[in-house]
Amino acid sequence: DAKTTQPTSMDCAEGRAANLPCNHSTISGNEYVYWYRQIHSQGPQYIIHGLKNNETNEMASLIITEDRKSSTLILPHATLRDTAVYYCIVRPTQGGSEKLVFGKGTKLTVNP
Amino acid sequence: DVKVTQSSRYLVKRTGEKVFLECVQDMDHENMFWYRQDPGLGLRLIYFSYDVKMKEKGDIPEGYSVSREKKERFSLILESASTNQTSMYLCASTSPRDRSFYEQYFGPGTRLTVT
């Protein structure tokens, strides 16, 4: 079972920031938070990951709360091409397989 | 750029047929995965392989088998296709050489319809 909880859907206006929340209250101390997205008719694509510090790359920013029980993915200036399903994933690490467990994700719709 | 390719984007097969879905990656990745994706259920892991000739069952292996004879190629086999195997099938690959960074690279998917 997925170890994360995300809203089913969200809307965002083009050019505005999209903030996608994720709850992962049972996360272990050595588990990372990963975000992937899946644009319609394509395979999932890696966005960003983090352990406990906030992270930023060319695609997005990841804010992880101090207790690590939740995080927020931020797309600073959403475009229509950012319309996709966004998956928040906690990576199983030691002792398990290296698979990623995908939940149902958040469908983000960016509106013109 | 890493490239993961799948043999077909769309496939239509009849019930009872043996179906082969092929996946090839060009980055010398050790790990390869097969998922299926269904509306409302998200992605579910069918099988994965962490080396040539090695395989492990995922969450929903029933009705499927796999083959990994070469490092770059991972095949998913439906021995006798059934209508409940109509789905989108996604292949992915990754390398465990840097365990702090775990990005799975996905192929474009094969949409299989079993009639």
C-alpha cells in the first residue's frame, strides 16, 4: 500500500504557483520523499526528491516539514504543459525491494 | 539521455493468445521493472529484475511471467491473455549504483486490449 496521501485533484491558473501537498505521517528516518509526474499518454517522469532539507531544481521546489510528516511540491510558474498527475512517493530503502510504490496521485489541471 | 523503449504503443490481442511485451533500455541499468496502470488503481508493480536472469514478483504477478536474458532487455509475457489484463503496461529501469538518488526512467507505455 502507498504510504502517502494526496488530494485527488487540484486546479491552478497559468503563470501562478502550483502547490501540491502530500502527507506521509509514517515515514521512517532514512526514507526519501520523491515526486514524479505523468503527463497524459506518457510514462511517469522524475521531478525531485529530498530527505529533510528543502530542495530546488529546474523543474520544482520541494518543501519538507521539520517533522517530515508532510511535504509540498511547488511549481513556481505553472504552464499548460504542467497539467499531469503528480505522484508523491516514499521510497522503501533497507531490507526491501527497490521498487517505487505509486499511490493514486493528484491530477493537476493548469487553466489558461 | 536515458532511453527506455517499448515494442508497441498499442496492441490488440484475443483471449487465450500468448502475448510478449518487450522493453529495452540503453543505459546499462541493472534494475528493470514492469508495471500496469489502470484507472483508479494507479501504477502496480508486476515483476522486477535486478540482474540478468534474476527476477522477483511484484504486487500482482498472477497471470504474468518475465524474461531477462540480456541486461538491456526485459520481457513481460502473458501466457494466456484474458480480458482483465487489458491495461496500460509501463516498463522502467534504474541503477542502484548511487543509492541516494533513485530515479526510475519510464518507457512510453503499451496500451494492451484483450478482446
